[in-house]
Amino acid sequence: MESHSIISNDLGEEIQDLKNKIQEWCGNISNMVETGIDSINERVSSDISFIKDSTVRIDGFEKRIRDSNELTEIKKVVASEKDEYRKCVLNNSKIMSEKVRYLENQLKEDKQKLEIERISYENDLKIAKQQSLEREKSCRIYSDNLGLYINKVNGNNRFTFIYIDDNNPDKEFYFDLYYDEKLQLYNGVDCNPNVREFATNIEKLNSRSISFRQFMCKMRKAFKANITNI
């Protein structure tokens, strides 16, 4: 009995010792688990913080990339606009150069035309002055010798003869002429007394078949013949 009791005590102690060891082991495992969980939590928390920081940095990088892409697009647009502007400037410069050359050529042609017109005008003026001198000379001759007087009536030149009618030397015989400077033609306006030769003589004068002096002589003869026929 005594030996059996000793054995039981020994077994009890061993069992208790095992229980204590198991309890200690479980405690250690629990501590290890708790410690591991805390470590894992810390690691997870650290990883989460790192992920958040990385996300922020990634967002920043993405924004910078977007800004960079936008800047690149803006640069492309600016470069395209500059290119279009240069093309427009070159095109406008070319057009303006062509216009300037055209205007210079036109101005040169106009100057040449004006010079030709000036020379023509001066020649016409010389001819007109010469004709005027000849008419004045003829008029003086007729005034002094044939009683011819010239004056303006209603814008026309009136040629008046006296000394035609021997019975009435002061009686006036006249005709009115209008000279068209542009056409360089004489137009008969009035004739008193009216003689048939008036229109015919004007036609001959305009056709240059008779001179102005000859025209005056013919008109005086026509007036003289008119008295004879009365």
C-alpha cells in the first residue's frame, strides 16, 4: 500500500508537472500568437501607411504625367499655331510683294501714259495757238480792209461784215460759228441774212478743203451775191 501511494504521488507530480509544462507551453504559444498578431498588425499598419504614401506619390506622379502630357499637347498646339502663323506671314508677304510689283508696274505704265498725253496735249496746244494766231491775223486783215468785226454772242463767235451794200455801207451782214475744241470742228449757228452757201462752206472748212481765210472770202462773196439777187 505504501509503495502504491508513493507511485501515485510520483505520477501525480509528473502529471502536474506535465500540466504545468503544457500550461506554460500554451502560455508561451499564446504569448507568441499575441506577439505575432501585434507584429503582424504593426506590419500591416506599416504596409497600409506605405501603400497610402505610395498611392499619394502615384497620384502625384500621375498628375505630373497628365500635366506633362497636357503641356506636351499645349506645346504641340503652340508649335502648330506658330507654323500656321509663319505660313500666313510668308503667304501675305508674297501677296503684298506681288501687289507692290503690280502697283509699281501700273504706276510706271500710268506715268508713260501721262507723258504721252502731256506731249499730245502740248502739241495740240501749239496747233491751237498757231490756228488762233492765224485766225487773229486773218481777222485783222479783214477788219482793216473789208470791215470785218468779231465778237462773242451767246458763247459763239459772231463775224460781222460791213461795206458790202454800196447803198448802205454800215449795214451789217453776220454769221455765228461755234468751234468744238474736242472734235476740232466748226458748227454754223446763225446767219443773217441767210445764204445757201453757209452750210456748204462750213462743210468745206471742216474737211480742210478750204482754209479759214478762204471760208471768210466765200462768205463775203455770198453776202455780196445776195444783195445782187435781191
